[in-house]
Amino acid sequence: MWRNLPNILLKTIFLPKIKQSFHTEIPLPSSKSESNRALIINALAGGKDNLSNLAEARDTQTMMRLLASNDAIADVIDAGTTMRFLTAYFAIGRHSATGQHKTMTGTPRMCERPIGILVDALRSLGADIQYVNQEGYPPLQLNDFHFSGNNHLQIRGDVSSQYISALLMIAPLLPTGLVLEITGELGSKPYIEMTLKQMEAFGVNVHRDWENMTITVASQKYKPIPYAIESDWSGASYWFSAVALSEHEDAELELLGLKENSLQGDSVITQIMSHLGVKSEYTGRGFKLTKILAEAALEWDFTNCPDLAQTVCVIASAKNVPLTLTGIESLKVKETDRIFALQMELAKFGTTLVETEKNHKYLLTPNPEKPANPISIYTYDDHRIAMAFAPLSLLMDITIEEPDVVVKSYPSFWKHWCILQEKE
């Protein structure tokens, strides 16, 4: 059945142009973001086998492995969410039953990603955390926790919402709860709302005061409950690309397992893609995608959905739609500098992505003339680069380097991609 499945053990895969139309369904993977939060909350609740439909993503599998381990070293590999959530989880002494301390570490790139804001916050609560090498970066040595009596923290909202989510999830376990005051601009707010709604699902009361940018969580107990994870909207975005770039007007996909009222901020892809040539309709099983006309230009603020920026940039480039982007500053400190990666790879197609007026606004200018020869895409050890550029195979032959990077969030991506290559 999978005769065209690329061998992801190779250094590259060649994706031939998909010439035929398609009318099929895609069994999307589960949400990594929901899974990782549910795993932490369920562990804090003392739950056992209460979670279903957990993500196949390597980040989630790493989280599960480390939660079940008594080892003194917790190696998160390259999983940023896992690093931040487990740092908070272990820092408050959830491992104290074994009488051990924890060393949090990861890949060289993981140890270049800042974590000082979260560490400072945890220290102010009473955590004893030491930097093993460079100040402000992993590896970290987590020692004892002695509550300081402080239950009011200020934290910047413009760096990483994962710091905020990490603190919120442990807040009910603190002796006097936590009042979290967010300062500055708040990015990725939907991810914070996802955290709060999952906390509420596990029986915890939270109070949001968005006018004053404070979140209050009293000291209380989580309740272990059965909880099912939704399919992944970030992973869904690449299939929106497939429909948008298909040369056949009757191309159609149904993405299974997505909810009409999702907790995931990346569900905004339905709105973005309505401007770039894709109509989406909820079917009860998921969303059906069909082609419509794209608009001549688009401007979008990605503050609350930065993981969609790469996908949208590639689509806009391929469809010759000038794109103005704001809210993408956080892309510089992801698995790679994603802005630089986009600039380098899009340049191979004659597309430019430049910052304008030094005000964090970026302008993407496509080149209407497409390359005659196959282009090879370097993935920068970043799963989203690989998947964002793969849909260009609807228009041309393309080669993806280091394709196995997709295991971080969507291990079955290449298998699913071959569905589009099968004859009806």
C-alpha cells in the first residue's frame, strides 16, 4: 500500500510532483500541546492510566518517559515544552518520594535556549535551582524546595507562554496558591487559555482578570479524570497547504479528529486559509477542506499562533500572495532561528522575507517565476521546516533534507503524505 513511502532513514527524500487530484481523509495525530499539559496535570493529580489518544510525537513520548523515570538525570533531548514543564514539576519536589535531585539537560541546541525567566520565578517560590554551565541556560540542577511564602509573581508575557503555563500548572500544589501578574505584551495567549481550561477540566478553579493581566489560582487539589486528547491543529495546517496548492479545483480533504470548538490556538488556521484559498467546514468527524479563490494580499498578526508562520509563508510564496507578518519574534528562539531559516529557504524560490522599519513587521515578497529544476530544502533540524515545505510537491518536484526531523511532532507525516500520491 505504501509503495511510494520515502525511506526516512536516508539523508534526503525526493518528493515527486503530485499530478492527480485527491478526495480523501487524513487521520491526524493527536495534539502535542494538549498531551504534554495533560500529562503534567494528570501526574500532579496522582492519576494513572486516565489519558487517551496521547500524541505520538517524540516530545510527548519523552515527557511520558521522564515522568515515569526515577533517574537523577532528565534528558529532554530537544523538547522545549518538556524542558519547561518538567523543570517546574520537578522543582516543587514531585520527585521527593525517591529522595533524589534532578539534573535537567538536553541537546546542545536545547542548552542554548534560555530558561532564566522560569528559573527566577521558581527560585522566588522557594526552589533551589543551580545552573550547571552558563547562567540562564540548561543544564539545570534541581535541589530542594522550601516554600518561601511568596505567592505573587510577575512574569513577562512576551518571551514564552510556556513559562507561564509551567507556573500555572504547579500553582494549585503551592501552600497558598499563586497570583501571577503578566507584564508587557502577552504572546500566545491561546496556549495559556489551553492550560487553564485543562486545569479546570481536572477540577481546579482559576480566576482570570485579563483587564489587569493577572491569573489567580488558590491552593487546591486536582482530580484524576478520564481525558481524551484532540487531534493536532498545528499538524493540520500542512494539509490546508496541500489543498491550497493543488492545481485541481476539485481537490478535497477531510481532516479527522478535530473539534469545532478547540482549545488549540492554531485552529485559527481556518481563518487564515480562508484568505489563501481554502474553505473549511466542520463535519462532525473533523473538517472538510475545499478550494476557493485566494485574495491578492494578506496581513496577519501571528502573536497567538507563531507555529503557523512557516506554513503560511510557504503558501503565500507559492501562490504569489504578498504577505505582511507581525508577532513572529519568538521564532528566533525555537528549534532553530526560524526567521533565518525561512529567509534562506524561500530565497531559493526568489522570495524575500525582510524586516521593515525595525518594528518587528516582516514583508514577504514572492517571485512569480518558479524554478525550473527541483529545489532541495535544508531543514535546520526543525520539524516544521520539513513539513511546511513538503506541500510544494503539489507544484513541483522537491527534495527534503533530513526528513526524519518530523518525529518531533508528527512521526507518521510521510506515511500520511503518500496518501495524496495514491491513484483513486
